[in-house]
Amino acid sequence: MRLWPRGPREFGLFASGAYDPTASAGFVAWQLPDNRALILRGGATATLSGSHPALGGARIAWREGDELVIADAATLAPAVRVAAPGAGVLGLSDQVLAWRTRDTAGTDRLLASTGGGAAVLLLESPAPREIGRPAVIGTTILCHTAGPHGSRVLAIEATTGAQQVLRSDPLAQITNPATDGARLLYVHATGEVQTLRMGPIAPSDPDGDAVVLVHPAQGRRDKEHEPGRRLHRQGYAGHRHPPLPPRAPAGVVATLWSTALTPATAYVTRLRATQGGPRTADVLTVPAA
């Protein structure tokens, strides 16, 4: 049985009104709701000339209309433009650019270009099943697929199309992988709790991965005892009931979503909906060293 702390582990607020963080080579970029994208370099923030940024290796990519622009991350000087009609979220490394499209019928497609070559279709997923934002390490693309019958994190070899399941759990949603080149970061969510987990980039049991953030579930669980009563303690060591997962505040639905990872820091988007209030998105940080 996994024991939970009394509340979420310590996290920091990296950016409010922001989502979809991406990180590599000491740089961090993210998306704003007004379709602008920002990058943090050397302590200074700059606005990119497109949206939906992705950092990988020494490169950065963003979307401009029906084209994806690949540039040097340090200078932001464009180097390559790739035609990608309908492109949404994207990911890249020094070798591969990957992106997802979604047509009017809700069918998701994952495409990739290697070395500036023609786009290759690697994965197709009709609605209601979705393909998540890709993350790329070398020529391997990481992404989740999720739908009514569960979710999983895949590793797809861009040069061959070969697929490998890295994480799956019949009792949880596993989504939004990211990597720092050595480790896999992802969101593991159940009706009880949402966690940010980190482990090897290899097939593994999610329960063996490190939990770096514990967050209330999207739904608000009850107190697990009647009014005027308390949790029973009989049979537990020291007559103390094990800590329960944190409980969401009344009227708040929060979802952990897209992630990014550096050697020292894990980033995660937190989407929040409050009763009678606006929907918001923030990027949180958690120590990952």
C-alpha cells in the first residue's frame, strides 16, 4: 500500500495563465492562451514568432500557420520550414520533428519528419481515442494514447514505426510523457489521486516509479467517515490511520496535464475550473534531482 503525504509535495508556480511547458539545453518555453509563446533564456523572456513551441536538443520549433519552423534554440534563427497543415502540438530532437493533427471527425494522427524529409504517418487514432503531445529523444517519439478503454505511454521509433508500450495501468490514466534524455516523466491519475511520476525510459510498472508530486484527484472524494466520527485506527501501527490522499477544495476541479523535464526540475500544467469562475491554466515546478 502506498502511503500519501497529508497534502501535495512542495511545488512552485513557474507561470500563471500558461500551459504546455517544454524544456531543453537550459531553455524553457511555454504557450499562452492568446496564441503567443514565450521562451526563457539566460533569465530573460522573449516572445516567439509562432505558437505551440517545442524544445529538443539544441533546437526549438514552433507553428506559423500551416508551417512548422525549426530554429536554433540559442539564437532563434530559423533554419528549416516544414509544411504541416493542421498541425497542433509538436515535439522535436536534433534528429526528428513530430507533430499531431486532428481532423473534423476527431481522428488524431501522429506524423514525423526526419532530417527535414517528407512527413511519415506513424500513428492514427479515431475519436474518442486521442494521441497526446509528443516528446522526442533521438529518433524515438514518446506519446500517450487515451480513450474510454484506458491509456498508455508509447515509444515509437520514427525511422521504422516500431512501437513499444512503456507504461500502462488498467486502473489509471497515464498521460503526457516528457523526458530529459535519461528519465521518463508522466501523469498518473485515478479517482483517488493525481501524481506526477518519474522512472526509466523502458517498459516498467508505474508503481515502481518515483512520485514527485501528489495532487488531489479531479473529483472530490468524501471524508471517508461519518459526521462526528473519525477514521478507525484499530490494527494500524501506533494506532494511527495511514495518511489519505489530499482532498480537493469544494467547487474546484484541477487536472494535471502537459509536462516537461530537465535534470533538476519537472514542469507540469495544472488546469483549474472553479464553480462560478473562469477556467485557468498554470505551469507548476517540482524538484526532480
